[in-house]
Amino acid sequence: HLKSGAALDLSKIILTEGEVKLVTLVLTGRLQIEDLGPLLYLALNSPEMDLVAATDEFYSLSEQQLKANSHAQSPSEMVLLQPPPLAVINLSFTDIGDYGMETLSEFLYADNAALKTLDVGFCNISPRGMMSLCQGLKKRNMRCLPPLQGLIISGNTISYEVAVQLGIALSAEPVRNKRGRDGRRLSFTNNDDDCEGRDSPTASQSNGATSAYKSNLSDGLKLLYMGSTSISPESLNALLSGLGPSCPLQELRLQSNRMGPKGATRLVEFLETKSDNRQPVLPKLHRLDMSYNELGDQGTSKLTRAISKRAKVNMTEVSLSGNYMGSKGIESIMNKLLQHKLITLNLDNNSIGDQGCQLVAASLPSIGTLTRLNLAFNDIGCRGVATLMRSLVGCESITSLGLSGNVMRISGAIAMGFTLAQ
């Protein structure tokens, strides 16, 4: 659903500053099809001017036009901007950096009510650029445009201040008077509360977006990817508090942030709180990825215990790969998650060994919905494999099983062959 609609995919194309400006002109509606001819003519017929220089010139002229719009006395004096109705914009691995994010953030509050998903993963964006992203999202909210439903910012850097601002900017709840878990008021540090309607060329379009947004308050953020962002446990807590307890988030990915057991504790503290109506926070969260966070058995046990207490929130996908987990952690997982209708369970790149594999095998008959199980690279020997294969004989739901990097030997291979023959 979040990938449906018109999409612009520029991923893995390294964009220069001039190209970033050109993309911004198109996304904000400043550059229309009828403008391409004059732009190319300017580039080809002006001495010592290439397409980049022509784009810079056009960008400056459009800036002047926007200023003129803000001083227009009547709608007839304004130049109407018509951004393309894109639903998905993928700029991942484009290396746009802080400059690119600062420039491109303008399209977030252009009159494009169709925008649902933005991917700026691994773009070398520091906290400075991330703050520009936050400000763009805030202006989108204040213009009453529909909020983003999917945001992928993996591979960039999230500081504590960015986490605070990002949580509020992504929240569908009112910005003012929002407070964090420590009681402090969460607010934006800039003074641009008057941005609503500023530079807006078409009030009618904004009003249409407003009515659509008001009638679909549940269509808030559903997907958030923050892997490899160096986010700290405190920053994660601030961001989740900013989102608010009723945020309709469905999928949260926090892999490769090296949070350790402390990070698991912070996440558990948030997940165990209740909203004002005594319902679980993030009531629609059913896919969680905490892989490669050095949780260990202790952190894993805390996290799975918190998930098990959210009986009203059915978890369908849990990823805990690469967390230095042994058989104790596996025991906690299998005991605590049995009541959830898990579909995907990723436990690869740990050290569960034969004992952990046997615990998984013993629990499989009780998880009749599980279709994908990954136990690759877990120091599992032939004894664990044989036990797992015997359990799978009566388990018809499994359609994908990962066992790469373990030791089969002849007995394990025979057990696997027998199971597959069934």
C-alpha cells in the first residue's frame, strides 16, 4: 500500500548540487513541462553556461517569483505551482548530504497531498540536514497536508535533538503542549509558527488537503526505518514519546544501532506504558526489527517479556539477528511469544547452539502461523538439526527455513531429506 501510486526512483544515482536543485524545481512544481524548452534554450545558447548553470539561474528566478507571490494583492497576480502528484519518492544512496536535504525539504510542504512514502536512506545526512527534514515535515503538518505514512532514514545520523524534533514532526497529534516521559515540554526550537499558508500559491489545494486529512486522522505514520543511524537509547525514547501513544505505526526497524541491553530497557519502558484510554501504546505495531543491537540474553529477555504483555497487539514479525544470543535468550523468546501469531521470526547470526535449536523445535507446533524461520549461522550441530527436522514433519505452515552456516553432517542431512520427503 505504501508503494502504490506514482513514484520517482532516483536511488543509487549520486546527485550533484546542481542536480539537487533541478530535482527540487520539479518536485515543488516550479519547473513545468512547458518550462523545459526555455531552460534548455538558455543552456545551449548562452555563452559559458551549461545545464547546471542554467538550472541555478532558473532556481534564482523562481525564488524571486515566490517572494513576489507572498506580496501579491490578489490570486490573479500569483503564479500557480503544480507539483507532480507523486506518492513515493526514493532518493536512497544518492549522497545528497546536508545541502541536498536542506534544499529538497521544500517539496515536503509543497501542495502534494498524494505523498505517502519518502526514502532518504544512506544519503550521508548529519543532524544538521536531519533538522531540515524535521522543519519540512512540520511545515507540511501546519499546512494541513496529509502526514507521511512511510519514512526511511536509515544510514544517516540521528542526534538527541533531531530525535525530539522528528518525533513531534511525524506525530499526528497536536504539536503544542506535547510532553515527553520526563515531563518536559517537547517543542520546535525555531520560530516559524507563522509558516502556515506562507508562500502557498493555491489556497484551494491546501483546503482540500485539510479536509482530507481531518477525515483520515488514522492515516498517520505506518512505517519507520532507522537502521544504522547511531540513535542512542535516550534519543529513541524521546522520538517515540514525540510520536505519541496512539501513533498508528505498524513497522519499526532499528537494526545495527548497537544499543545494548540499555537500549532494550528504554524500548521496554515505552512499550509497557499505557495511553490515556488504558490501551497499549503504538496499538498497531506488529513488525519489529532489533537486529544487530548487541542485546545479549538479558536485553532479549526484557524485550520479549514486554512484547508478551501486549496481548492486544498481535506481533507478526520479530527480527533479533546478530544479538549475541544464546540458549537462555531463545528460551525467553519461545516462552513469551507463543500467544502471538508470528509469521516471521529471524534469529540468525546468534549462538543458540543445539540446545537453543531444540527449544525452537519444541515450540514450533504451538505457533501454527509461522511461515518463515531463519536460524542461519547459529553454531547448530547435527543433533539440533535432527531435532528440528523431526518437529517440522508435523508443521505444515513453514515455507521458508534458513539454516546456512550450521553443521549438518550425515545424520543432519539424512533427517533433512526425510523431512523434505514428507
